[in-house]
Amino acid sequence: MTPSRRIGGLPRGAWRLTRRRLGWLDESWRSLIVAVAVGALGALAVEAFRRVLFALEFAFVGAQGGHLVAAAQHLDPEARLLAPAIGGFAAGLLLWLAARNAGAAAPAHGGDYIEAVAVGSGLLDLRGGLRKVIASLLVVATGGAVGREGAMVLTAAMLASLLGRRLGRTIELRLVVSCGAAAGLAAAYHAPLASAMFVAEILLGSLALSQFGPVAVAAVLSYGLTTAIHGPLPPFALAPLPQPGWRQVAWLLPLGLLGGLAGAGFLRWLGFARSWFARRALPPPLAFALGGLVVGLLSLWRPEVWGNGYSTIERLLGQPLGWRVVALVLVLKTVAVGATTGSGAPGGVFTPTLFVGAAFGALFAASLQALGVTQVFEPVYALLGMASLLAATTRAPVMAALMVFEMTGQYHLLAVLLPACVVATLLSRRLHPESVYGLRQTVAPAGRRIRHPASAASSHPAAADAIGKT
């Protein structure tokens, strides 16, 4: 068999036979079978990305197992200052040279799976997406204040897109890419239910069983393979927390309102940072390096500004920290995230948003202690802060509540998390019309929800985390 007769590593005849066999099935079964394949691909893609990233982090800054903050603490001040700037410059140079070779005026931001699914047909620019993934690896591995999970989800979505294009008209490409995004998110966060809801609330804007079923299958299968590799423990394993009493609940719901205010403020800060860098019109290498330099400067004060905030969330949930330390780290980390994402450096804001929420909730708990309302540190406030901030920025309250209880294993708190997330979403939407993804939601006459980009920000890499844009 000659290479010219092979597509995607398989002979043409094999793909034709696969499409023919799938065509014999009805649409529902066809979608489920493809979802199983996409779920497996997503889990393997995230695992491969994680191993490459950890190897780069060890090579560049000596980080072990993704713990960038610990690595920053042991680096010389000069290395801590310059590492994020050098990584940003390298990532910007990669995208800038690729854009020049393509004859474009700006770096290609291909591979935007949020826009491809929410407002498009699901077709992804695979070359542009691959460049974005590599650039994200460079930024994250050198301490950039963005999430690594966004590129993980993008990698899974691109593999799903490639599979969907090979299968042709036997399957809806938009649904296949949605399954890939859910699989990538489930593997990255160990949260299959939240990942399926992420796709339903943000990408598809629908809970139709014909679409939600395959997405859920892909997410659950990806999660299953990931736990087979790493074990079933959630990312933030906590001892079971007591069921909140009515006095505690009375303070948790106002925290949801404050979370809505903080979420709208965080979105405005990210928008301001993007506008500031856009007005400077710097070439991508210089813009990315400037954002990294800001992170390096702030890390000389507090090394916690490095990375996506994962290790600091662990500390906030596991032990009480002084309110002054929490407030300082929160301010510096918020500035660092704005500088990195505002410069255009590819990476996600999903996990940094969880950090901002956890810190906000911890400060709220410290205030209650100072007022004598509570006597001991209670992690439940940090958990609610995480959920409410995530809901306020993504405008996906069900996903946010599910995400936090799956990541911590505190299933009994869902009844408290969900109302607070709904309140935070409603207030944030009132104060800021766009979500972190640059998408607005309108309602068609028939009642079907429609997603559309509110501005050019919808394709900005700052939104990519999911989450990619995750």
C-alpha cells in the first residue's frame, strides 16, 4: 500500500469500509459508537500532553510533576524574573513567523473549538491549532500565569475533528468536536458530569438527548481511562465536610451574590488588559515577552503568581492562611493573569478563575472569623467562591456547581452550590453582557437558545481554557 493511498494512517479502503458500516446504523447508535472512540482519543491526547508538558517544565525550570510554584521558590531571582518572559517570547515568535509565512498580518489563532462549535460547523484549523498548542506549552512550561488545561482540551478537540472529517457525512462534525472537548475536559479535571454540562451549556446551548447522550458517553469513557492511569482520587481531595447548617447557609448565599460582582469585575479586568495590549500594537514576540516579564516581576514578591494557581488552591483548601497573604496573592495573581492573557499568549483562564474564586471565598471566611460568626477555618466558603466565580465568568451555573463538587468529592454540597451559582450568573450577566468566551446568548422566536460572538474577543487566546477556551 503506497503512502498516497493512506489517510490518517489507515488505508483509504479501511476508511470507506468504516463509513459504510456506520452508515448501516441509525443516527443515535452511530453517534454513540463515534463518541466511544472520541472519548478514548481524548483521554490519550490529554495524557500525552501532560507528559510532554511535565518534561518541558522539568527541563526549563526544574519543576516536578507540574508544581511550578515550588520550582519558582527554588530558582535564583534572575531566573524567576526572566523565565516567563523568555517562554512568552519563544511562543510569540513561533506564532508570528507562522503568520508571516502564511501571509497574514497577525498570528493565526486557529483551533478555536468554542467558536467552531458554538457558532460554526465544527471545522477546526488543525495547523493553526497545533501551533497554538505548542505555543501554549512554551508559555505554561516557563511559568506563564495561564491554565494548561485549555491546550489539553484543544488537543482532544482537534483529534476529534480529524476523526470526524475522515468519517465524512456519516456523522455530524460539530457533535464529534463537542465530544472531543468533553473528553478532554473530563480527562483534565476528572469531572465527567461537569464536562458534559460544559458542552451542553456553553458549546451546544442545548440539552437535547440526541446531542447530550454522545457527549456524556465520551466524557465518562475519557474519565474512566484517566482514572485507570492515575487513580480515582479527585484533583482536590478533601476529607468529607459536614453538611452546612442553616446559619452557615445564610452566609453562603450572600457569598454567591458577591461572587457575581467579583466575576463581572474579573471579566472587566481581562477586557481592560486585552485593550491595553491591543493599543500598544506590539509584535507578538514582544507582547508575549512583556506579559511574561510582568509575571516574573510579580513572582519576585510572591512565587504563587507562577502557573495556573492549582497548588495555591490546594493550600487554600487544606489549611488556613493569613488574610493578608491571601489578599496579596489574589491581587498579584489577578494582575499576572491579566498580563499573560492580555498580551495574547495562548493559555486558559479556567483554572486561574477557580483560584480567584477560592481566594475570594477564603477572604470571606476570614471576615466571618474576624466578626466572630465562625470560630474555625471552613473550606466550604472557598469551595463556594470557586463555583460562583466560575459560574459568573462562564455563564454556566450547572457546569460550575458540578465541576467543583466533582473536583473535591463533596457531593452533598451540590444543593448549596447550585443556587449560589445561579445567583452569581444572573448578577454577573446583568453587570457584564459577555462571558469569558466572548459569547452572548439570545433566544430565537421558537425558544431555541443561540450563541454568537459578541466581539472580536471571542477568538482571543485569553479565552482559551477550557477550558481551550476552558
